[in-house]
Amino acid sequence: MSEIVKNFIALILSILLVHLVYIGYVRPQADILLEAARLTGLSAPRDLVIVLKDYEQEICFILMLWGSFLILSKCLVILRNNYLFTVDLIGETLEETGDETADETIEETGDKKIVPEAIIKKLDTALSADRNLAPLVQTLRAALWRYAGTGNVQNLSDAIESRIEALALRQDAENSMIRYLIWAIPSIGFIGTVRGIGQALSLADKALAGDIAGMTNSLGVAFNSTLVALLISLFLMFIFHQLQRLQDGQLVDIQAYCDQYLIARIK
């Protein structure tokens, strides 16, 4: 299943889950409290369901669940592949291919021999399909192909650097939807603010006549939507920065791994 399909399914599930919670609990409970306050002539209480009852808050929670899925799925992929940095993929492959390729054009590394084509073939067969798509394995493969074609260590190093730069650009592009959600959630909260203030102004004549309940309820809509949206945005920003920390650390680990296990052997 492609990543786009998974993300779309996650969005649909987020909409269904949040909407079911709202129609099953939040709005019924809020209506009961508002009706009780209206009968007693009091303003709406500051209960949690009253704060969360409006459509802007519902949309913010939908986007929060979807954004959390996008962030956490990327974090899990990075964490799942982190064990590769503790495995000497090049060394294990050298042990398996050292005797079979002794007659090929090679680069001596002590009693082991580096044959880029043989190492790439072993990586393809020894690792699962998911692990072959890991950034570390992709970087090793690209660097070894460059070295196989040129036999130059500098070209190998340049290939590693260019691959890491391309990976950083791709990660930044893939994070664009997450950044959009973090920007969109406060904007939706401000839409609720504008809507609530507009309702409050339309009830100004009743407030001048002494009935301020409607005006205060409308102002509650304005401030509640902004409060919820800002809190959700802060939460998403926090976990998004954790994702960026993992991604930056992954790039540093790839460079260190290539220096230690690949470039150092060839030199």
C-alpha cells in the first residue's frame, strides 16, 4: 500500500473518530449544560464540553490526529531502521564475497577485498525489501555504484555527500504537509474567533436591553476556538520538532557510518 493511500485512510479515520465522539458525547452534553444555564438565566459554564463543542474545535482535533499520524509514522520508520547503524554491512559482505571475487579488479583492504558490484548484490539479497529502502542502504548503494564506475575515493565521498543532501531535501519536501497543518490549525481557530465576535456584535442590541447571555456565549465561541487551536498547534509543533531532530540525527549517522565502515576501508 502506497504512502499516499495510507495517509488518506488515516485522514478518513480521523474524521470518523472525532465526529463520532462529538455527536455521541461532546455536543449532547454541551446542549444539556447550555439549556440548564438558559433556564436559570446564567451564562454558559466553563465546562470542557462547552469549550470543545464548536465546529472549529472539531476540525482542529481532526487535523491534530492526522498530523500526529503523519509525524509518528515517520518517526517509527526512522527508529525501526536505527539498528542498521550498529551493523557492519560492508564488513559482513566482505567476509562473504572475499574468496569468490579474488580475480576481479578490486581495491585491497588488508586481507579483505572491496568489490562494489558484489557488495551491492549481497546487500540486495541479504536485506528485506523494506530495509533496502532505508536511507543508509540507499546511500551505500549509490556510493558503491559511483566507486564501481570511477574507482576514485573522492568520487565516492562526493556521492555520499550528494546523497545526504538529496535526502535532506526530500525530507524537507515530505514535511511540507505537516508544516501546513501546524499553520492551518491556528488559522481555523481565528476563523472561530471572527465568527464568535460577529455573532456577539449582532446581539449588541439585546445586550443593551439587559440580556447579555447571548453575547457572552458568542464571545465564548470566539475565545474557546482560539484557545483550543493554539494548544493543539503547540502540541503538534513539539512532536514535529522531535521528528526533525530524528531526521537530522539520521543524516549525521549516515555520514559517520559511511566514513567509518566504507571510506576508511577503501583508504
